[in-house]
Amino acid sequence: MTKSNRVAVITGASSGIGEAIAKTLVSNGYKVALLARRLDRISTLADQIGNGSMAIQADVTDRASIVAAASRVESELGGADVVINNAGVMLTAPFGSDRRAEHRQMVETNLLGAMTVTEVFLDQLRASEGDLVNISSVAARVAPAGFAAYSAAKWGLNGWSESLRVELQPDIRVMVIEPGAVATELSDHITHEDSQKLDQEYRDNVAMPAQDIADVVAFALSRPKRITLNEILVRPTIQAM
């Protein structure tokens, strides 16, 4: 894979898939802007991976913080060539449970947050004729019990991404990555006991490491501009759904 000198903005970069993507892209020559709410985590990561990496505290549900982040990326790194919408929460629970606030949080973070980040960085992507990568989920194709709100957000992300693909081509490539079970800390935040137990069993027995997804993202970005890997579903070989 050839080295790049591009600038990539990664949301949700403090752990899991976002952290793995950041490390992988830096190893391929990218400069990265790490966006997340946990400044301590991304500051440590920026120091660790180097190459001018920038840690910016931001919340995808707070547009003002994203505007401020975009201003820093523009002034200090010259603008974004790649935006990776990775920030997300997975608070699975039966729809008939009392987790109404968590259902809303998933939509606001996983779907509306990605839309906000893209809207704010769109001029930079246009200027660089860059790439937009949206981290979706296998839950955008299948919808198990307990995943109603999460799947709704991810199906929405896929539909929005497809419309953007048509609207923004050929100047901006739009890519959607749909991971299956991945070993991250997402399940640690599930508050519904049965749902958390089920997800942790998947994480322990089925899930693939976040690095596998990072490698797919890096490969997709490395393809010649004339082609786009628009939608990539990646599941552990043993995952049934």
C-alpha cells in the first residue's frame, strides 16, 4: 500500500475502531485529527502515534464543537482530505423497555451526529476532492430483537450515505463500512442487563479485532480515484447474522 500525505478526520477516535483506524492511517503516512469527547484518551493517542496528530475534544451531537474542530483542522492541518464518521453508541435494549433516552441517544449520535460532522466538513472535502467514510454496521442489514433503535440509526446512515454518493460524485467518494461483531468497549455501556450479557458473549466468542476494520478502511481509501468501494460488509467468518 503506497504512503499518503493526506489529512484524515476521525470521530470517536478515543477507542475501538476509531483508535485502530488512526494508528493504521498514520502508519500509512496520514496526518490525523482525532475527535472525541475524552480529551485525555485522544491526547495520549496523538502523542503515541505522532506524525503531527492532533487531539480535538468534540461531541458530534454539539455542532458548535464540530465547527470549532473544523476550524482547527483547516488552519493547522490545511483542511480535511478524508472524514471518517465513526463515533457511535450501541445501547441495545428491547424497544418496549424504559430506555427511551438511550434510543434517542443512538439516533442523535449514530445518525444525526454523522450528518452534522459531514455538513460542517463538506467544504473542506469539496476543496480536496476527498473521501467520506461512514462506519455503519451489519445491523443496517439485519435487525435482531433488541436492536430496533440501533438498527434504525444504522439503516438511516446507509440510506443517507447512498443519497450523498449520488449527490457528491465524482468529486467526493462516499464509502460505507458495515462491521459485524467487533471486540470493542461498546457493550460495556449497555445498561439493559440481558442485552449486555448477550453482546458480551458475542464479543468474547465471535467478535473480530478492531484492527480488521481499520485494515479494510485503509484499503478502501488506497484505491485509485476512478473507483469507489461504496459498501463493504465485514463479518467474522463464524457470525451467523
